[in-house]
Amino acid sequence: MYSNIELPSTKTVISAAASVAATAVLVRSFARDFLPHELRQYFSIKFQNLFTAFSNEITLVIDEFDGLNKNQLFHAARLYVDTIITPSTKRFWASLPEKEKKIHVSVGGNNDITDKFCGFQLKWRIVVKEAQPRYVNYPDDFHSTLKTEFRYLELTFHKKHKDKVFNEYLPYVLERSKAVKEEQKTLKLHTLRNDRIHGLRGNPWQAVNLDHPANFGTLAMDEEIKKTIIDDLDRFLERKEFYRKVGKAWKRGYLLFGPPGTGKSSLIAAMANYLHFDVYDLELTDLRCNSDLRRLLISTANRSILVVEDIDASIDLSDRKRASPNQSPPSFHQNQGPKASFQLEQLFFCTLLSKQSRTISLVVKFHYILVNYNWHCLFQITLSGLLNFMDGLWSSCGDERIIIFTTNYKEKLDPALLRPGRMDVHIHMSYCTPCVLKMLATNYLGITEHPLILEAEGLIASMKVTPAEVGEQLLKSNDQELALRASLKKLEEGSENLKTCKTSDGLKELIKIAKASSADKRAKTLEKDEAANALKILMNSLKRKFRPKKWKILIQV
């Protein structure tokens, strides 16, 4: 039955295949030379649809850009794919980003990666294609970027799992990528750019790595205060749904106040390292108006700490209730009225019409306007703008943020700035205490018990010395004994100076009481106790050692 069928020879098959291939090349060349690109693309899509009509798979394409904006889903999926690398992956990319210490390794282009989710299989493919070199301007950057290729991801899966992929798998990829990004994150310290342009485009921040080694384990603070801060931070991180339920923005405000050298900056660095949050250092004097403050708030990332140091010295935040009742806020229209407006317009037109020394006239008259009509108040941050920045509508433009203000003089701040909702936690950074001294000795010298430490604790309890001053003395020698003796000597000198100061103040008070009238002597004696304290200190000093030179100084006072 089959003996009558003649099979073609090998030469005939090869000849037919060569003819087909030549015909295909000829047709392709003809189509490329004579058919428009749009028509070729139309036929290509039709052929693809013809083949996919008989397939049970769906392909989801995720481009790198959505128009000119970066596609956040692409970058999230790209991070996720790097976590599911299989042994069959043959191509990788390695890079060392600027200002980074870790080498970053990722899956290379045109690789297929298989993943499993809820019992079914998915396939990722990273597609990289060359493109004509061109410069692209992105909305968030003023500089053009040269692009020589375009990238996209393809996710292929069975069509019966479409709903599960869209509703469960993609959200899972987003959450997993956030965790990966947090693990790979290098803490950054952001500050304002010097060449920033006030507008809708461009990032106003520039960043460096935050390598501060401070942590709560080595922070020189009382243990109870440290535990309170850590518990408050942990509670803040766990309350995302709680803040949403009660209708509050997910943020927390801290006020660190106390004399210089008490560790306010170290506490901020310890909080950043504990939370793994970036730090944004905001200098209010660099801003022109309240609108700049709002733009900066929008440009800060979530999971970050916004710091304003020495808030009392940045802008006028004094208590409004202490202001003079006759003093009104500087405002051009409020203070001067229509007459001032007319004078301003007259000055402006006179400047434009002047033919001689126009530049000098403009400068002089503009200076006159600034001085007499308080226009400088329009180019500064106001207390109202700062309060709205902290808990107004703009404060909800972001999640998981911490705002920290530092000051040396809490009493100079307006009470409206200190209320809960703005500054939720007030932390007093006090002078060195015996507990802090032990922590400093452990950090600097590696010891916890020593006779000199007990002697130094007795001196510290009755005087004011900052942890920075004690730490500086401990750094003067590598020898434990010498370092402790240097610190003890410094404390003894400070104690003597404090006693002399108290004695001098007390004697001055005695002189005032002696010179006062008979009616005022009793009242002043009852109100003041500096004189009694001064006499006690003076008598103790005389018992220990008699110094004629000191007597001469006290008599002159």
C-alpha cells in the first residue's frame, strides 16, 4: 500500500527550503523598502493576534515609563524579580551606585524567570531593546538624560488566573518590593540644594550617606528616658490603621530642648538608625516664603525624619501673648492704607520715567519702599505658615513621618507651636547625671566601676556640666586612670568656680539688703535666700583654707 509513495530526495528538500527562505528575504526586503512602517506594524499585530487566539496564556506588559513619568510598578517588579533568581539564570548586571559601598547585582536583560504563586506558575521576562539615542527631559529633573535603549517587563500566565494575578499577585509584588527596598536602603542625610529653582520641577534636596554611629545602646542618656523614647517610636510604627481610624495624619512631633552639648543631634541620629529612616535637615532661613515650605514637605519621602535645628534662632517664634498690645503685625496695606498705596505707585512710575541715573534711582527708591513699607515681611517664613506646615492639610501629604525641632530655649517658643498634635513629645536634654557619667565611662574607657567614678558622681550631682564636656576630657588619654583624673580635675575646677559664683552673688545680695531702707529689709530678707547660702559656703571655705587674695576680691565686690 505504501510502496507506491515516493519520498523526495534530500537535494529536492534542501532546494525547496532555500527557495522559501529566499522568497521570505525578498518579501521582507520589499516590505521594508516600499511598505510604510504603520502598515508593517499593522500586519505584525494581526499575525500575533492570530497566533495568540489559539493560546491559553496572557501576557502583561509593564513599561519602564508612563509617558514621561517613571512607572513605579516597573521599578517595584524589577526589585521583586531580583529576589526570585533561579539557577538557570545566565546573565546578570552589576553596578556600584554613586556614594554607595555595596555592589548591586541584578538580573540581566532578556532573561526568563519562573515564579510560583498560590499553586500556579508565572513567567517574568526582562526585555531590553536598543533605540535611537535621544535626550529625554523628565518632569522631576531639570537635566536631560541620554537614552539608548528602552526596557519593559513581560509577565505571562494562564488566562484562568487573570483575576488572581491582578487582585492578589501584583499587590503582593508591591509589598515584597517595599521590604526588599528597605533591606537594601542606605540611610541618607538630605539638605537643600544651593542651586535649586523654585518651581514645580526639580528635586530641591541633595543627599549624602548618613554614617553616624549613634544608637540607643551607646547614647549617653538616662535609661528611663531612652526606654520611653523607644517605646513611643515602636508604638508609632505599629499604629498605621489606628491613625487612619481616628482621622489623624500618620506623623509624630518631637521637641528636643536643653543647653548646648547635651546630645540633641546624637539622639536624632540614634532615632534614624533605630527606625532606618532618612533624615531631612531643613534650614528655615534658606526659604523665601510659606509656599516654599509646602513644596519641601511634598518632596520629602515617606518613612523619614524632618529636622529643624535651633528653631528659636531660625525665625521669630516668640510668644505672641508677650508682644506689646500696641504693636501690630507689619503689613503694607494695614499700616499705611490707600495713601501708602498711592505713594508706592507714584514712586514706581517716577522710577520708570526717570531718564538720568535710572539704575541708581531704582535701587534707592526700592530700598526706601522696603524700609518704610515692610515688604521684607513678604519674603520670610511666618509662624502661621509653620503651624499649617506641621498639622494643616499639607501635613497629610505623606505617611510615617517624624518631625523634630531642637532648641536651647524652650521658653522663647510660642505655646501654639508646643501643643500636642504639633510637638507631641517634649524631651528635656539635661546636664550630665551620675547615670550618664557611667555610660560615658563605659563608651570611652570600657569600664563600669572605678573609685574615681564614684568621686566624680558626687561632684556631678551638684553642678552643671554637659556630656560633651565630660566626653572631651575622657578623650585626652588612652589610659583609663589618666582620663578619669583629667575628668575629675575638670569637675573640681567647675565646682570651685560654681561655689565662688554663688558666694559672690550672695554677698552682692547682702550689700543690697544692707543699703535698703528699714521697710524693705524684712521683705528682701524673706524673699531671698542667696545671702544665707553665700554665708554658709563662705564659712566652709574659711574653715578649709585661708586665702588673703580671695578676701581682697570679696571685699571689693
